[in-house]
Amino acid sequence: MNMKDLTRRDAMALIGATAALPLIPGLSTRAVADIAVGAKTVTTVSDGNLVLPLDFVFPDVPQDELVALLEAAGQGAGGVVEPDCNVTILKDGDRVVLFDVGSGPNFMPSAGKILDNIDAAGISPEDVTDVLFTHAHPDHIWGLLDDFDEFVFPEANYYINQVEWDYWRADDTLDAMPEARKSFVVGAQNRLSALEDVIQFFNWGDEVLPGIEAVDTRGHTPGHTSFAIHDGSESVHVIGDAATNSIISFAHPEWPSGSDQDTETGIATRVALLDRLAGDQSRIVGFHLPEGGIGHVEKDGTGYRFVAS
């Protein structure tokens, strides 16, 4: 089953069916990981997890090899993957920066848990000074508003890549989107409309905030952005969805991902990013990677591997 071939009814049934599936034990009960970057602190907080059929996530790859790789790593049981959702928080002096806002309560029952967990990081929603979006998919931006359409993080300044904003706001995006993803467009446009009077734009290569560089990782979405957090000689890369599975995205970055809107660009971006990160041994934070998403990339034969730390 290819994501692009699903009907909207199929997609909504897929999301609704997750209500009967359990959360990963302990996943949504605490701040998962905490590391220092120079004088700065990077914390990841769980927003829960997604529950997705395997052939929905990787529809166009050798299925026998896919299953074997995942089973060897303890993933993919029952033809389902359950990727973590890690929201990254940077504490830098008086500044508290959130990278994405999670999915809120209306995407999947197993996700949207950030408000249950953020206090474990010693942070209240009112403490957040800045929100930087990697992209506008549901699990990254639908948590922007509460049930009264008020900002969940009311004191924050908001930033998004100009390309990403223009793509989701364009008049023809909804019509051009495959049926299974039309709800993604409606949800993004609703949240971006709420941001219209307060949003600030950046481009790839900009220093969005002091010590935070916007890195071009387009492909997953047209304006997908990773962020390199620097402090002196130390750095960590918040990579969003440039790599979405701790096994497949690294062992076979050349395999197409069903969640990438531009498959070929997503592959090229992923390969180049992993090659660079393996070379300089920078730490990374992946939104859908395990153990809080924090680790580093190592070269492994013709591919790579994610090493949690």
C-alpha cells in the first residue's frame, strides 16, 4: 500500500484505528534526555508516539529485507512501527526555544502528550520564548493551538522557513495534494492562518536566533529545515524528519520513504546529511528516533547507523 494511493477515508481510518493500540510503556511520562552544548542545555520531551502500518511508511522498498532489518532491531512487530515523537527544547540564558510543538490531541490518540510531560523539564508553556518549526506536518505543528484556538505557548515568538510557509499557504496546494494527505493541508493552513500576524520568516543559512543556524534539508517537505545549535566548538543538529527510522533511514538512506513529499530530493538530502554528520561526529536530535532522539551517526559499510547516547 503506497501512501499516495490511499483514499482520505483510508487514511482517517488508519489514524482512528490507533485508538485501540497501547502507548509504548513509559514513553509519555517524562523528559527523555538532557545534554549540554557548551553553556546551553538541550532537552527532549516526549509527545508520545505514532502508530503506523509498515507498508504505509516504506511502501516501495524490498519488503523481505525491510522486515528482516526491523525484526533484528526489535521493530515492526505485527507489521506496525511506533516511532517516538521527541520535541526539542533549548535553554540558553533567559531564552527557552521549542523546536516544533507536537501534534496536539487531534492527530493520533498515542501522540499529543507534550503538555503532560513538559513540566518534567522544569518548563511551563508560558516560559517558552521562541518556537522554531522544522516543517508543517501534523505531528510537528498541530499542537500549536488549544481547544479554544488559543496559542498553547502564548508568550513565544514564532519562526518558519519562508519556502515552507509559501508552500502550505499557496492556493493550489490542497488541490495538488494526494487525497490521503489533504487533511495535512487543511490542518497546516488552519495553524498557519493563526500565525499570520506574528510569524517571522527565515531562509536556509540564516542564523535564526543567536547560535542557531537554519540548515537546508528539503525533500520531506519543500521547506523542511534542520537546525544546528552552536556554542563555541560544540554543536548539535536538530534534524526533524530528515531521518525518520533509527534502522532504515541509516542503513538504507537511499530507500524511498513514504512520508517524504519529494522522494528523490528526500533521498539526496538524507544521504548528504548523514555523510556530513558521520564525518564530523556532531550529535543529533531526531524527532522520531529512540532514546529521546539524541545520538550520533556512524558510517557502517555502505550505509550508516544511529548510535543513541
